[in-house]
Amino acid sequence: MANTYYDAADLRKFAKITEWSEELGNKFFDYYGKVFEEGALSAREKSLIALAVAHVVKCPYCIDAYTKDGLQRGITKEEMMEAVHAGAAIESGATLVHGVQMMNKYNKLSM
Amino acid sequence: MATKSLKARQKDLAKTNKQLEILNGGIFAEGELPYFKDKLTNIGHFPLRPRKLEILQINVGYMCNQVCEHCHVDAGPDRKEIMTRETMKQCLEVIRNTEAHTLDLTGGAPEMNPNFKWFVEEAAKAGIQDFIVRSNLTIIRANKQYYDLPEFFKKHNVHVVSSMPHYTRGKTDKQRGDGVFDKSIKALQELNAVGYGLPGQNLRLDLVYNPSGAYLPGDQVALEKDFKKALDEDFGIQFHNLFAITNLPISRFLDYLIASENYEDYMYALVEAYNSEAVENVMCTNTISVSWDGWLYDCDFNQMLGLKVASKIKHIKDYNEDILNDRNIIISQHCYGCTAGAGSSCQGTVI
């Protein structure tokens, strides 16, 4: 067993989670597959959303997977980086909007 | 980016036995991944047998004006293997009598063969249904002697199939060399100008896309849509179809995979994407590949691996379609490249 928390080769074994809980595993992968099909959003758009979320949830497996997926779809590096910024902007915005709570509390406690 | 072939750099991987050693060893020999033969056995397709011959693919030489990083031919300006007029004459004899409906000239840059134009003129007289020349586009702009190629192709009703790795400059030049994108755009505009690639027109212009790195091509239809939109909007260029071709792990692409530590992941990706439906239509089942020196192979990839057909007919001078068609196709682990996803062939996906 690798002496690190993350091993890039583990991504290939993702499907194995089904072995320990077949019903839930299968339901998850069916759902996952369905989500990324062409729909009201194109598979290409969904790939970029997945890449942005992968960064926000800081999942190295997802980042590897959706960078590769983007390359396969012909998505450019500029598009990929803009998607990462979109995720980062929401994440930092989510932090900063709490600043209003801080301001409210500050004002309430101050004379 | 390298400016010489693996052969000129005397790299170990220029040797076919070294490549086959890698493809048959490592993760396959250790049982981590199944051999391609086992996959075929599971679906009752081993040994793999040809269907009716449809495509005669002739490689007229390994010389090329480009040194693309992914090239499975290890082509380049330093390659001197060029088909002679004598071998071309033997090919013409076969072209006149073949049952195949498609003649497919490839290289290297086939146009760099000094007898290329003569060969095309003679071959065109055979009246074969689909006459393809695989042109790398930049050759049309490489030297004055090639400027008339668009008109020449038109005159002989040649179907032009051209490589274009991406519709952006950065990705194209990274794979194929600086300046390739601009020259390719100019060449495509010239082909359009003489009538190639226009909707509803007979002068066919198709593009070939192969990934600029260690990943598989995405959906061919979606890529074609993106290419058409971008090339039309940015440069007013039109073309008919886009063929998405998987890079096979041989020659320079294998060298790249190993040097960039992507080999194992790439082989995993190919095996994972294995699609038994693609086996039915894999191109070695309807193609014969002829090398610059007249030897016969199941496909251009086997040619580059030095794997001649398993038939008593091994050379164009002895060509006999019936005997050739009664053969077992030679396979190795590189074949996973043609059965991944929607499959891959010189004509794009196969399902």
C-alpha cells in the first residue's frame, strides 16, 4: 500500500467501490453517467463545470480526470483556466459574503 | 521539439523489435492488463481474419517536411526510404486490377516522392472510385514546386485528407512544429479557392484530428462541429468531414509516452475503452498496406513495426488478392488503439 493519502493509480480503481456495496455503487455510476450525457447542457459544458467543481472541492482525482476529459473534447487551456477561475470566484465570494455577517455583528456590538 | 527522426538520432525505439518488446512486456506480461489476443478470443475473433478488400493503402516514402512529435512513421526530412518508379509500376498493375474501391496514398509527405505526380496521373487513369492523398497541408506552402498541388489534385479528382490537430495555433504548433498552423490555414484556403471542401461539391476535403498528447480523441461528431465553427468563423475555411484518429503507441508516440511517463496510463485508457463492436470493422480487415519497397502489411502501423502479412504473398510483385485475403491478421497490443471507444482507422471512427 502506498505510504501517501493520494495515489494517482487509485483513480483507475474507482469502479471497485461497487464491489463492497453493489447496489449503491451501481446506482451511483448509473446516475453519474446519466448526468454527463448531452442534455439541455452540452457534454462539453458539463465537463467544464465538473472541472471547476473539481478545483473547488480540491479533488486531485477529479482534476486529473476532467483535465483529460477536456483535452479529449478539444477544450482549450484558456477555457479550462477560466472555468477554474469561475469556481475560485464563487468560492472566494462565498467567503467574502460572510464579511457582511461580520459587519452586522460588529455594528450590533459597537456603540 | 525534435528536428530529426528517432532513426537519425539512433534512438533505441527506432528499432521495431524494441517497440514490440515494450508492447508485449511490462504491464501485459505481468498480467495487469490483458493481451489483445485474449480480448479477441473472448468474442470468437481470434485469429482476426480479413473481410473483403476495400482499401489499398500505399506508403510512397517516409520522407516528410515535418517532424511531428506523435508520428507513427518516424517520418522526417532525414528519411531516405522512397518508393522507386519500378515499385510504383508494380503498384499500378495492382491498382488496375484490384477489387478495392479506395486507393489511399500516404507517407511521409507523399508529395515529396520525385515520381509522385507521375504516379497520381497514372493511378487516376485506373478510374478507382475514391482516390485519397494524405497531405500534411504545409507541403503545399513548403516550396514553389508544390504551389500547384491544389490545382493538380483537382485535375485528377483526388480526395484530399489532411492533418489538422487543432483549430488553434498553440496546440497545432506544439504537436507539429512552429509555423505549421499558419501554413496549414493558408493551404486550406487555397484548397477552398479551387473548390475543395465546399458543401455539396465533389472535390472532397476531409481533415484528420489526432490528440496532441497522451489522451484519446473525444466524440468525432462533436469535434467536427467545433472545428467547422472555429475554422469558418476565424478563417472562412470549409471542409467536409473530420476523422478523429487515436494515436497508436508505436514509434515516436511511444517514445513520447515513455519519456513523459504516460505509457502505463495511456495503455490503461486504451484497454478500458476497448469496444468489441469496433473489432468487427477494424481497418486491417478491409485494407492492405504497401510499403515504399513493395512489402505488404495488414495496416500502416504493422508496416512501421515491420510485421509483414502472414501470407505466402508478401510483396507487391507477387500480388494476388484471393490468396492474400485468406490470411490471419497479425496483432499486438498497439491494436487496442483501433478498438478504443468508437474505434479508429485512417477513415476515422468505425462504428
